[in-house]
Amino acid sequence: RALAGKRGLTAKDAPALNAPEALALPTSTPTMADLLHNGEIGPGKPLITGYNRQTGQPERRVLKDLKSVAVAGAQGSGKTASEAYLIGSAVLNYGVKAYVIDPHKHHPEGLHHLIEPLEQTGHVAVINPFDTPVLLDMLNRHLENRLNGSESSEQGILLVIDELARLAKMDCFDVLITFLERCTEETRKANMTFIGGSTKWNARHFKGRADIRGCMNSALVHRCKPSQAELLLEDPKDKKMMHDITQPGHAVLMTDCDTTKRVQIPFCTRQDMERIAAMIGTVTDTVPPITPRAARLADDIDVAVTTDGQDVTATSHPQPAATPNSNLGPSCEQKRKDLELSLRDVARKIGLTEKKKIATFATRLQRFEKNNGKLEPD
């Protein structure tokens, strides 16, 4: 109205307004299947962290340069598929050992469902969230050994945590932050990388630990409300770029080694993981299994279990858990493993506290071993 005046303007007389420049989207972004077929990703090659939506060119990054990656996005934004794509690419290109914590392990749309074929290669292990303290303890030992030179850092280690905000409710979250800070500072020496996914990235969902942003050198922000990713979108220019992120797989790529860009992540499926698994094959040097141990968790639960199955208060030097009975045959040993899984599953379903879970599990397990593989009626 200010431009036209009282009489207004007709369509013929109206001045042409300069519309914002549209993005030069590529005609079709290659999928992960296309990249595998064309040899764009493979052993010794850098990661393709997405295709630039303005130029259509791949954004290549070295895994060590990414250091730690925050993956954000609402449900249906392609966050889980992007995590699976990065895991598959890192395993194929760099041969890393990956430890994945997925609270939705048994959900058909979860991260584990996509990457499950990679477990048979020995490069990927999916960890129960309740075993996170044990995993962090093991990774801290690897970190110390690699920094002091007693362990080779030639093979990379990748830690992936899906739904990171949920892990913030556990007591081990502060230990994780300390571990990430050290990994960020010593990435090239230790050759350890972290990928954390969450639908919300604000201090309220991380126990007020806004310093977690300092541990994230890179970020892939998918479609979400800017308020849900306020820890990652600190620059006003980055927030403006989020207005164009509307489709699944679209993301804003932020790294400390390059400028912020809009990218399209190659679409990834379970079949792609099966193909990667076939390309790698089965290796003999597998990822060490993470098994729950009463002695290791005694400091966290304030309970240690003796060989007679009685609960005692843990001291500064917790008593070691009983070793499996060497007289048990293969069938009994399999029953023992099944019992281990069933006890933890039942404890999780009935909502026992973590202290009760481990104490109940350790007591039942040692009774089982003491009875030479005979299950109790209950």
C-alpha cells in the first residue's frame, strides 16, 4: 500500500520484486546404493558427509577431522538413516570398530534394524544402555593406552549413541562428557570418534550441561524447531539456513574445518548394510564383547556379590564376581547366557532400579553356576 498509494496498482503496472535466489538443487542426489555401485565410497576414501544442495557436489571429510558429530532432527527427518549412513561409511572406508548404544534396539524403525547386518563383520557391536558404564570404563582404558603409546591407534574406534538426551538421566553421563572432552582434544593421537544423535539439543535435556556443545566439533541438523537445537545453532546465520530444511535427508552441515552448508544425505537402507557386510566379510579380530559384571558395577550400585550369593556392602576394593564354573558343558553355558538375557529383560520390564537389577542378576547367576546349570522354578 505504501508503494501503490491510495489508488493501488494493477497487475500490469506492478513492479517486479526480486525473489530470493532459489537453491540450485541437483536433479537427483545419489543414494548409498549408487555410491557403492560407482565406487565413490570404499576402503581408504574420505567420507561423503552429504551433497551440497547449491552446487550438487559431494562434501568430503576425513573422519579424524569430524572428531565428534552431533546429529539432530525431529522424528521423520532422516536422523536415524543419517547415523546409519555414517556408521556404514566409516566401517567400510576406515575399518573402524564401532560401539553403538541404541535404546530402541528392538524397534523395526530403530538404528539397530538398519545396521544389524554389520554385526556379523565383527566391526560393530550394539551395546545395552545399562552397560554404558562398563563400556566407558573400557574406552577410557583404550584412550589411556593409546596416548601413552602402549596400544596402537592405527584402527579407529567409533562410539555412537542414539537418543543421547536419554542417557543424560544416567549417573554415567558426567563420565561421558569428560571422555568426550579428552577425545576432542586428542582425536588424532587416539583415533577415536563420537557420533551422538538426539531429537533435542538444549541444556535442559542434558542436565544443564551446556558445555556438551564444546565437545561437538561437527553437527548435522535435520528438520527441527530452532529452539530444539539451540546448543548447535549458535550463529544467527545457521538458524536462518534452517528455514529451508523441510524434507527428510536435508540437513545443515557444520564443521570447524569449513563453512556451514546445506546438504542432502544419501539415502541408506538395510540392503546397503548387507552389501557392505558382504564386501568386508567376516574378520577374526572382532569387537570385544561388553558383558555385565557385578564387580565392575559395584562402585555404581554400592553392592558387591560374594561367591555364596549373599549381598554385602561394597568397599573401596569391591570383591570380584565369581567366574563361570569350568565344569559346565556347552549346553549349560548356553543356558547361562540365556538366563543372563532373560533376567535383564525381566528386570527392565518390571521397573527395578539399577541397583536392584544388577544385584538380582548377579545373585541368580551365581546360584545358577553353583547348581551346575539347574534353573530355579521362579
